[in-house]
Amino acid sequence: MNRVTSVLRAVWLAAWNGPFYVGRLTPPVALGDALLKILETIWRAVVIALLGFLAIGIIAAAAIAVEGLRLGEPKMSELALTIQPYEAKLCDDAEFPLFIGVVNNSKRTVQRINLEIEARRPDRSTNLVSYSGGSLDDDAII
């Protein structure tokens, strides 16, 4: 463990000091040494800024992961789906005798609903749905 710590410390010091490291300046100070000290300070400011951006990125990624990408559409538990057979007050057209209602109980906008509908007679495998190939894709905002 001590070897790993010493290697990590050496890597950190190499990154922190950078290519402009001059150490402590003692009088009399030459102009070249002073300029190198300024470059060393700028290098360290850049290292601190990069570490800050890295930390912000890690925190943002963790926050998005914890929230489960809740930035998009609502969870399915926040939507209410109603499916009922044909009733004149619910459906405008008796040719399509199935009412499907979606209620959004979330503050987020549902941007698209895609339903894959199948209808089969008992003990048969043929899909009887012919409307739009058995699927409905609606982009009405609710």
C-alpha cells in the first residue's frame, strides 16, 4: 500500500508542478525565474480549473443516474390508461369499437404515445386488427 501511495503522490506532484516548476524563489531573483514562477502559477490555475470541471461533470452524471433520467417523459406510474369497449358517448366511430384513453397525472409533458394493438379470437392465432397495421402512433401533447 505504501508503494501505491508513493506512486500516486509522484503522479500528483508531476501534474501539479507541471513543466514550469522552479520551486521557491530566493533573492536575488532573476527575471527568467520570475517569469517561470508566473507560468507555474498559471499552470496550477489551469489544473485547478480542470479538476473543478471534472468534479462538476462527475456530480452531474451521478445526479442524472440517481434520478433515473427523470428529465424526460413521466414515469408510467404517473399515467392512467383506460381501455373500454365501444360506447356511443366515448367513441365517434362504431367501425373502431375500442376506446383508449390516456390521462397524464404528471407535471411533465407526454410527447408521444405508441400503442401496439392485437385482437384474436379465442384459440386462434390470427391478429384481427387491421387499423393502421395494428399500431397507433400519436404525437398529440397531453
